[in-house]
Amino acid sequence: MNKLQAVGLKSGAAALRHTVWATAMVVAGAVAPVSASWAQAPAPAAAVAQAKPVKVALIESLSGAFSNTGEAVYRNVYWAMERVNARGGVQLPASSGGPRPLALERYDSKGQNEEALSALRAAIDDGAQVVLQGNSSATAAVLIEAINKHNEREPNKRVLFLNYSAVDPILTNEKCSFWHFRFDAHADMRMAALMDVMREDKSLKSVYLIGQDYSFGQAVLREAKKQLAAQRPGVAVVGEELHPIGRVKDFAPYAVKIKTSGAQAVVTGNWGNDLTLLVKAAREVGYEGSFYTFYGNALGAPAAIGDAGIGKVVAVADWLPNVPGAQSEAFYQSFRTRFPKPQDDYVHMRMQLMVEALAQSIERAGSTDVVAIARQMESANVQLSGQGGTMRAADHQFQQALVVGVMDKKGAPGVKFDVEGSGYGFRVVRQIAAAKAQQPHSCTMQRP
């Protein structure tokens, strides 16, 4: 018996209610979660408000060490669904119920795979047709396996899995699934973008690799060594470290090791508090090297490192607030107007494009049949505020441009916007076209 079957036999959602944040809402409608006072929006047209919603379940860490990452995702997805519902919801023919709003429901995984599986069962029992998750590749892997088995066992209750942040390459390679679509660039793509900048730093002679000890962190270190050997063979790896994810409260011992190694730069895929605490500890022990990061541009990291990070903290992303262009600037300013608190300043273009792709695919399918939606999503092509991307049908890996930014003070050339009110932002130093960012795949897709 697999894990999902085991938890599913506990009489479904009723038995699991204590494991989820059981607050659901029609995003442009009337019911808002008590924990999010900002979650208020104008009601849609009466006909749409009364229509049966398309239920979307967010399964994330909404409590515990990484709750800030889960809440940040929630704001992004909520805002994206507000936009869809404000234009009348997803437009379906009368035979399929006519225009329908998107509804977002929250389920707390507490950062645990077993809790995520329980939340999945509850979401399915509650009628969700789409599942969103991303903050943990390990969790994404177990969800993919569980959804594969569920969809085969219960074809009348199938669900799609849209992934916005779980970037272990295996998820669209060996473990690729017809039901899973990834909207973030995977670790190898991100590493190649960072390497594009590292390749030009001829003074760089030594690096220290550190990451979280699970599938994603291991993949980052593995790919870093591979790409360094191929593109910068003269750069020595003077240290390599994996640490428990979400359990280290004091990174000083790791920071001392990094400083003692003499490494000129640190390469890390750390995210959330594991990144913030790492860079803070490095600053406190007097480490003066650079940080090449996947996620150094948000969630407290710039404020934690302060002036020591100017010109030294590098981050790769699908988009950054200081990407040049009027459309990009207007997009960012509209988010900040919607969420004016500095601590809420965490916006990702890929999450917006993901929701647009979902709406587009439902409309092109002309129904809420999950198989029909998935087939349309395989060819999704979406644009928003001058950014965009396409889904690659062969492996369900979204193809989009990437950018690399370097930390600097707000007001410096190219740094109009800072991060989280910290006074530090990221100046874009490299824009990588989607065609260059793409990577080969080894997926053998099995379709229904």
C-alpha cells in the first residue's frame, strides 16, 4: 500500500481536517482567510460569483520554519487569481457552465512529506482539480508519485499538479509525468545562468559549495561541480557541505569553515531561512567573498548581509524588479500597491504566468476536464507585462528567459527598486533568452 492510499483510508477529508488550513475562498468573492487581512477584492459579476468555481489547492508550508515562503507564494497566486476573476473568470461555453471563477484553497503541509500527502487527499476530497506546490523538490516528488497513482485509480477525480519552485531536474526527466507541469527553471538551467556570469570573473580561483541535504540541494552541488569542471576548470572547489534542511539555527560553524577555506565565493541553492541565516552568519564572522545564489534576492537575505553584499551577492531568477522596461516596472509597482508592507515584497513573474497558463488552458479546452486541460497546457504560450514563456510538451518544462542580478544599494545605476525595504536591490547584469536557457531532457512521457 502506498502512502497516499494509507492516509486516504482514514475516511477522507473529514479525518484530515486538522492537518489543513481549512480556509477556502473564491478569490474575487466574499470569503477571505482570517490570517490574511489583505485578501479582499471586488466581487465579480453576479453570474460569475454564483457559478461553480474551479477549485485550486495550494499545498505549502504555512507554519514552521518555512512559513514565510508559503505565505509569500500564497500572496502571488492569490493576486494572479484576482486578475483572472476581475476579467470575469475563465471563459467557458454554456455547455460547461459558462464563465467560472478560480477558487484558491490553502492546505498546510507543515514542511513534511506525510502532511503534504494528507493535504493532497483532503484537497481531492474537497473537489480540487488543480494542485499547486513548489517549496521542496522532495515534497514535489512524493506528490507526483501519489497523483500518478490516484489519477490511474480514480479517473473521474483526476487532478493536475502545477509546480512553481521545485527545481530538482529529475522531476521533468526520469520522474516526468503527464500530470505535472513545472513553471520554474530547473537547477541545471539556473546553474548554467549563474555560470554565464562566473565564467567572466577571471579573478575567481576557488569556491565553497553548500546546500540543503535533500534532492534539490544535492542536485545543485552535483551540477555546480559538473559545470565548473567544464567551463572553469581552473577554479578549485575548496569545500563541499550539505546540512539538514530547516533545522540549523546557528550557521556560524558553517560560516567559519567557509572563511577558513579561503574560498573566494560560495555557491548555494539554499532558500528561505536556511539562506538568510547562512549569509547573516557569514557576515558576522567577517567572510568577504561573493555568494552565487539561486534565491539571494529575497526573504531577508539582502537585509541580513547588508553592505557586505554590494557587488558580491549574485542571484538568478526568471525576473527581477529592476528588469528594464516600462511594462516590467508597472507590473512590479502594481504588486507593491496591492501589497504595500515591506515584508510582503516577494513577487515572482513565473507564478503569475502559471496562473495565466492555467486560465488559458481551461478556456482552450472548453471544459474543466483535467485531461483536456493538460493537453492544452502542453502547448501553453503566455505573455504578461513584457515577459512570457511556452510549455515544452516533451517534458512539461516551461521555457522562459532568465536574468542574473548583482546586489547594490537602492538608487545606484540600474537599481530603482530595493527588496523588502532593505535599501538593497539587484541590478540586472545578464538577460538570457529562453532559447539559450533551455536544457536537453531525458523524459519519456507516458500519456493517457
